[in-house]
Amino acid sequence: MTDLDISEQIAALRSTFADIRSVVGVERLEAEIADLSEQAGVPDLWDDPDAAQKITSALSHRQSDLARITSIASRLDDLEVLVEMANEAGDDESAREAQDELASIQKVLGDLEVQTLLNGEWDAHPAVVTIRAGAGGVDAADFAEMLQRMYLRWAEQHKFPTTIMDTSYAEEAGIKSTTFEIDAPYAFGTLSVEAGTHRLVRMSPFNSAGKRQTSFAAVEVIPLIEEAGAIEVPENDIRVDVFRSSGPGGQSVNTTDSAVRLTHLPTGIVVSMQNEKSQIQNRAAAMRVLQSRLLILQREQEAAAKKELAGNITASWGDQMRSYVLAPYQMVKDLRTEYEVNNPSSVFDGDLDGFINAGIKWRKRDTE
């Protein structure tokens, strides 16, 4: 067979990898890991569990980032050896193995290259995702639950830890709303392009006439910000309601009033938590999310004021950003990026990387 020659592709990958290393800052990453390792090694670390959790989580995230970079460097070296072995063996199977590894590295580097675009103020933070059913009745509640599963499956595929903080179930099927945390580096920057109104078109399983139904759900993504603790929230500005955690059909899943709902009276922001076992833990978790939302609101108001002074007030995100069509044809299309696929099942199973990467690139172009 003809010798396998992919030297140009490998050279291009090495060039891209060098750019990514420069942007990521490997030396800085190694210094942060050394500093966090020293902090994690002190004997009284767990005397303050909250601080210890932050340190160990940050250390784990940075070690993961460095391991990803180190792995690619090793795989590029191994790929060159694999090509040499394939040419020496002269068989199709070895050549295919080398080409498959080339394609795999290209995908990993492509994903990392997109991550280098995530240089916003809060992009590196964990994400808190809230999904709310919109217009469309039972179908909308079912759609909200489908979206929750979609994002949780996406996180699972990437081995990102998730915690469901609160879920309000609808009476007939699906959910009214849900809030969950994705605790991974750059989770907010990655998923922030998913924020907006999602639309589902299908033959309704809840309609006896079998008519086509359009329903909507809203996705909100905020960063979980450690500095949010600096936001002072006077007790008089908060109404606290306690209730029993509930499951599907309104069934109580707890015998005590441990779930907590915080209402910020000046803004009307409501945060509910029922994941933790105690009322104190749920209140602390709810306050953390409330403070993050208030900090984001404060920054948005400051940015809006600056735009108004500059005479440039434009909406960069449309109300409806993606359509999921199951009937009369099969398609999922992002209305901002024009990215689309004809396999909705794979998307609802968590295959979102194509949409997310296209969204991040679109946002970068839109802000330049």
C-alpha cells in the first residue's frame, strides 16, 4: 500500500496546540496547582469545611486542565510513532488506527480551541442552570423535563459533577421548573450560550386528537460566584418560606419542612432549594445562588447604563434561540448560528457539543 503521510496534518495540530498552551498558560497553571496543593496539605484544612471544599475543588479542576494538556502532548508524540509503525507494517488496519487517532486528536484540540474563547469575567466558574416551562401547557412541562435530562446527560458524558438543587413538578406530567448546578471548570462560559427560549414542535402525546403542538421553555444560566458573598442582602429584604420537599404528583418526599424558598423583595427574584437534608443547608445554598443572581443583575444594570450613555442599546439575544422539530420532519436548529442536525434523539440524549461550540464562536464574532 502507499505510505501513510499525514505529516502536514500533524504539523498543523502541533501549531494549534502551541497556541492553546500559550493562551491557557501552562506555567501559570502549574504554579496555581503548586500553591493550591500547599494549601490543601495543611493539617487543619478541614477545620473550615467550606474553605476546604473550595480549595480541593479548585485544585481538582486545575489538575484536570493540566492533565488534558499533558495528555494531548503525549498523544501527538505517540501519533507520529503510530504512523511510522503503520508504514513499516504496510497494512490497512494500522493505517486506519493512525487516521482514527488523528481524527480523535483533531476533535479534542477543536474543543480546547473553543475553550480558549471563554475569556469572559465569569466564564471559568461553575454554572447554575434553571429551566422553566413556558407556553404550551402539559407539553411545555414535559419539554422542560426533556431539556433537564438533555443537559444532565451532556454533563454526564463529560464527567462533570451535577447537583439538582430544586425541582417543582407539574401535576399531569413533566416539571414546572428545575435548578441544578454543574460543578466543572468553564461550565458557565460553556453553557451560557444555551440561555434563552427553546421551542418544541411535535405531535402531542397529551392530545387525544393527535394534533401538532408547539411549546416553549426558558433556560437561564448563571455563574456560581464565590465573590457573591460580598453582596450584602439585608434580612428585611428577604422573605423566607419553608415547606416539605415534593416529588412527582405532589407527593411529599420529606417528613420535615426542610425545603426553603427565598424571595428577594426589592427585585422579586425567587430561589428555592430542597436538595439538602436540613433547612439550614438549603437556606445557605439558596442564599449562595441568590447572591450570584444579584451580583449578575448589578453588573448587567451597570453595563446597560454605560450602553445608554453611549447611545447603543441593542439586544444581542433573541427570545427564541433554538427549535426542536419532531413533526412533520426531524430537525434541531439554532436560529442564531444556523447550526442544525437532523437527529433530535441524539440531541436530547446530550449530544450538544456542536451547538455549544457554534454558539461560542458566534458570540465571539458578534462581540468583535
